[in-house]
Amino acid sequence: MKNWKIGTRITVGFGAVIAVALALGIFAYILVGGVAGSSKEITGSALPGLYLMAQIQNSVQKNFSAVLTLLDCKDRRQAAQMDAAILNSRAQTTNVLAEYEKTVLTAKDRELLANVKAARAVYSTAFDAVLQSKRAAKDQEAAALVDSQLRPAHARYVEAAAELKI
């Protein structure tokens, strides 16, 4: 290197600086691509999924409260309106759950979603039994079903949804 002319030394020096800058640029480009992919996963799946699961949990709580209110309702017309509103809300929950399913990407989330669906099936069966008893004017039977079946099924459903939300 001592035998090189000054022009050669400058050219090699600038070439080395350019090579280092190019290597750093490529490294940064790769890292930014990874960050962009992660941000797409967060904005495209995680946040919408979290929002949808919060909607589901809110709907479940609202429906559970509505059933308890329905049991205390003595006016048949008002009870029929509440019953229709509950059924409409349950249909919306089904739609939101289907939307949530589209955001599930990992095997663990699919497993947790399966747990939510299983808990929802048990909850829905108990829920329907309570509604049928109320429709048949069997208020005491409906109240007993709430305590024996609906409350435990509701607790499990909420628990399974909370696990998925984490």
C-alpha cells in the first residue's frame, strides 16, 4: 500500500467507504422490511382481532344482563321485545365471531378460538333453555336454569374469550 500512488489510495479508500455504506444500507433495508412485516401483522390481524374480541365480550355481557332483566319482566309485550333484541344481538355476535376468525393466523390462536366456540356452544344451549322456559311462562324454572347452567356456562365463555384476547 505504501507503493500506491495517492490517486489509487484515495480510490481504494472511497471504495471501502462506499462498500461499508452499501453493506449498512442493505442491512437496514432488511431490518426495515422485517419491521414493516411486523407492523402489517399488528395492524392487519392483532388490533382488529383484539377489537372484535372486545365486541364479542361486550355482547356476551350485555346479553347475559338482558336475560337476567328479562326474567324479572312481567309485561309480556316488553318481554317479547327484549327476547327479539337478545336474539338479534346473538346473531350479531355470531357475525363478529366469524369476522374474528378471519384475523386468526397462529395455531395457538386457532386452538383458543376453538375453546371459545366450544364454550359458546354450551352457553348457547343453556341460554336457549332459559329463553324457552321464560317463553313458556315457567319463571321459576328459568331462574333455576340461570343458576345451575347459564351462570357457569357464561363464566367459562367469558374466561375462554379473555384467554383469546391476551
